Amino acid sequence: MNKTENIWVNGRLVAWDQAQVHVATHALHYGSSVFEGIRAYETGNGSAIFCLDQHVDRLFTSAKVYRMEIPYTKEEIRQAIIDTVRANKHRACYIRPLVFRGLGALGVNPQACQVEVAIITIEWGRYLGPEAIEQGVDVGISSWQRMAPNTFPAAAKIGGQYINSQLIAMEAAEHGYAEGIALDSNGFVSEGSGENIFVVRNGSILTPPLASSILQGVTRNCVITLAEDLDHQVREELIPREALYMADEVFFTGTAAEITPIRSVDHISIGNGHRGPVTGRLQTEFFGITGGQIPDRHGWLTPVS
Ligand code: PMP
């Protein structure tokens, strides 16, 4: 990770090396944070932040579920994100707003701790490797399942929950896979450690419902919209594991992973083992809009300058 010049911390821009926390910070001990991952793209007409409002909304709903009061308004956070991207003179970048419980108590109950906010921006390329977008990735089903609905609120993007994602990601890497797919507590397909998943079969597009312990991805919502623009119906449905092996196409969506084809699951080839036509058409729309070659018909881009 390369340093950037500025990090926004509690209302002001500070130098990278100054953006530090105390070791008694509650979030370090108990994962008491909520966060977002957002991308800014070079559109050919300056950089623009993708789905900024949707991400800021999710940050606030994650905080609400976790009973955390963010000491800024949505508009202030939105502006702070734009200011940080601008201050670091990024053309394209990954943006990480982080809200965390700081000092105040070492006990488990976090309510005595102050709530702090940071916004980090970094240059970041293809999350699952440079060839992944065209060639697709090889993945495996994880032996770790996603959290059951009555254990953690999977739809809220809470730091501590990412221990589950880390276990999935580390196991996948140990097995030589680019990523792992977790099943939900009933054995249906849930999602990757940091991506939602879509399955294409006989022209129909399926994706797991919120009840399968998924994060309701911003990219997932955009891909559903783009699929509908292309006259495909997307159904949110429980997906058994074998539906992945039987699919014509499978792909991941996520801010980091964008739209990444999956070419094999558990060493079983998906379709003909190459990016399929539906995935290709969705990528053309997605990268066309984010790259500024296709008009932003859904109003997803916020110019930085
Ligand atoms: N699921 C998980 C567990 C994630 O961490 C992410 C990345 N935020 C996603 C799905 C995809 O969500 P989004 O499209 O909003 O980035």
C-alpha cells in the first residue's frame, strides 16, 4: 500500500503519518467499527465518485444497526469524502470511510467510548488480479459459513464481522483460489469474502436474497439495474451449491472486485470456462459508465471537481 498525502481524521486533513490511534482504542480490541469501500473513477472528464450517496447511506444504516451515533451529518461525510479525494489529487482511487469506537472503556460494552471518523484514500487496481476481469477467477466453497441471521447483522458493514471474511479469504488463498464462496447457515450460497455473487442459467439471472446473510452490495444493486436495462430479469432466490456447478455463467460483484467472472468453482469449470456473454455485456455497461464512454443514465457519478 502506497501512502497518500492526506487522511481526513475527525474533521480535518492530516498527513498520513499523523493519522494514528491509541492502543486502548475500543475498535482494536472488539472490532467496533463500521466502514465503507467506495471507488472513484477517471471518467475522461475528471474523476468521479461511484454511488457516493448509496455508500454514505449504508454507512449510516450500518451505524444505526450497531447503535452508533456518527458525529457528522450525511452531507458532512459526503463532502469530506469529496474533499479527501480532491486533496490527494487522485484520478482514480479506493476510498475507505471508517467510523470507530475510540477511547473510553476497555469493557465489551462500547457505549462510553467516543466515536471517531477517518477517511482514507489509496490508489488501488484490480482487486482479484490484473487478468481477472477478462479471464475470470478460480474459486472454492469455503469450509467457513456466513454468520447465521441471529448471530451478527450481516447486512450491516461492521468491522468485527470481517473476521468471518478473513477466515474465508485466508483459507481460499491457502488452497490456491483467488477467493472463497461462503454458504449461509442453511447451506445455500451466500457470497464471497468481499463480493456478492450472481448465477446465470438459460438466460435467467439469480442472486441470493438478503436472508442468505449477504451484504446488500451497492454494485449488486447497480448490476440488477443494468441487467434490467438489458431486458434480463434478476431473481433473488435461495441458491443451492450445485447450481454454481450447473450454471452457464457465475460472477462476483463488489466495489473492489467490480464485475469479475468466475471460471471455476472447486475445480469444476463454469460453462465453457471463459467469461460468458451476459457477464461480458454487464461489464461493457458498467465499465462504460464508470469510464465515461457511456452516459451516466442512472446518476451514479459524483464529479470530484
Ligand atoms: N459482500 C461483502 C461481505 C463485502 O465486503 C462487499 C464489499 N463491500 C460486498 C459484498 C460488495 O458490496 P459493494 O458492492 O457495496 O462493494
